[in-house]
Amino acid sequence: MASPLSRIFVLTGAGISAESGLGTFRDRGGIWDRFDPLRLATPEAFAADPDTVLDFYNWRRRNALAAEPNPAHRALARAEARLAAAGGELFLCTQNVDDLHERGGARGVVHMHGELLRARCTQCAHTFACRDDIARTDPCPRCARIGLRPDIVWFGEMPMHLEAIDAALARADLFVAVGTSGSVYPAAGYVAQARRLGIRTCEVNLEPSDNAALFDERRYGPAGEIVPAFLAAHGLG
Ligand code: OAD
């Protein structure tokens, strides 16, 4: 068994939800293989054709609601609870917009790319929980004006919670990236940031990511198998 850890920073990507049936983005047949992100995931696309953009996210929201967490989500939630009980921390930063970490039992999930199950008013910036389809004509529950969008970070927009993420990375003693291709910044830069801070780094992925060479340790295979085994090997099973 490896030495006990007290503060783990975990960055997850679409690969952790793949075994729950949600598509990844850049794998063959993935979401950005089938759909053009410039037409669906930018503020300009929303301004030009809001119905198409809303439909895309309505479809993804329905898929996420129909999916179930897998053993990787649950193992991270157990490790989060164990570390918290021991006075440590598992900081769970996800690029995913689904709620499978939460439904797997995790408590402190930081969604840097937003959440499918929240909506935002483009008029007054009010955000609120939303499990239903969003239509262009839906009024904001606070200001009553029209112009709702998913509370999602689109290309060209600033990811969320960056200060809290930087602070958590700075106090971590292990950085683990799970199921991410390492191609979207700033998340793709966290492994290099961890290295500069002298933090050990580990990649768990189906195959080597774009950043594989930057990791001290690499474990390849399905997240549903590798994540529980990795955490158990660190006394967090
Ligand atoms: P990607 O689709 O770019 O990468 C997913 C990674 O998961 C790939 O490296 C796969 O090899 C790996 N993978 C696939 N199945 C797996 C499994 N069962 N177990 C472990 N790994 C597996 O997804 P992300 O890196 O999450 O942003 O993409 C980052 C961002 O790009 C997303 O948050 C999204 C997208 O555009 C926005 O929409 C803003």
C-alpha cells in the first residue's frame, strides 16, 4: 500500500461518465465528432440560433438524467468521505456538466464548466436548478423576462470557480486526472501547475492523454475499474 495521503485534488473529465453511457467529446463517435462545437457551444452560436443550441443541451440534459453513476463516481465519493473524516480533503473538480458525481454520493463537487441541471437568465444573471427542457420563450423565474440559457461554460467563456480551484491545487499533495484528454484549458494546464508546485501527479485514463508525459504515474483502463483499485491501494477504498 502507498503512503497515506491527506489532500488529493481530483480532476475528472468525460471519460469518468463514459461507462454510465454518456458520450465523451473527442473519442471516435464522440460528441464533437458528430456535432460542430462552433454551432452548439459558443455564445455566438446561441445568439445566431438559440433553438438549435437549447435543443442540443435539452438532449444532453435528458441523457444525463437517464444515466446512473458508475463505480468510479462512487469510489471517489467514498474516498472523499474517508479523507474528510480523517481531517484531510478530496477536492473534486470536474469538467463534466452531468450530476453523476453528486448522485454517486460526492458532496463538494466543483463544476468548472457549469451544470446541465442549472439554468441562467441572460437578462438578470439569475441562476437556478432546472431539470426540464429550456425553451427560447421561457421566462426567468426572477425577472420574468425571456432569455434563459443552460448554466454551462461555452467556448470563449471563462470557466467557473477558478480561484477556489487554484487554492485547492496549491494545498494538495497528489493531483489525479481521470478520464480527460487534456485538450481544454485551463484544466489541461493543471498537471503542469501541479508539477511546478512539487505535487505528485497521476493520470487514470483509457489511453494516454495529450499530457501523459507530464504525469509521474499512469494507470490505463476503464475508470470504473481503475479508480476504485487506485483509491483502495492508497487506503481509501
Ligand atoms: P474528452 O472527450 O476530450 O476526453 C475524454 C477522455 O476520456 C479521453 O482521453 C478518453 O480516452 C477517456 N476515456 C474514454 N472512456 C473512458 C473510460 N471508460 N475510462 C477512462 N477514461 C476514458 O473529454 P474531456 O477531457 O472531459 O467542455 O473534455 C474537456 C472539455 O471539452 C469538456 O468539459 C467539454 C469539451 O468541449 C466544454 O463543453 C466547455
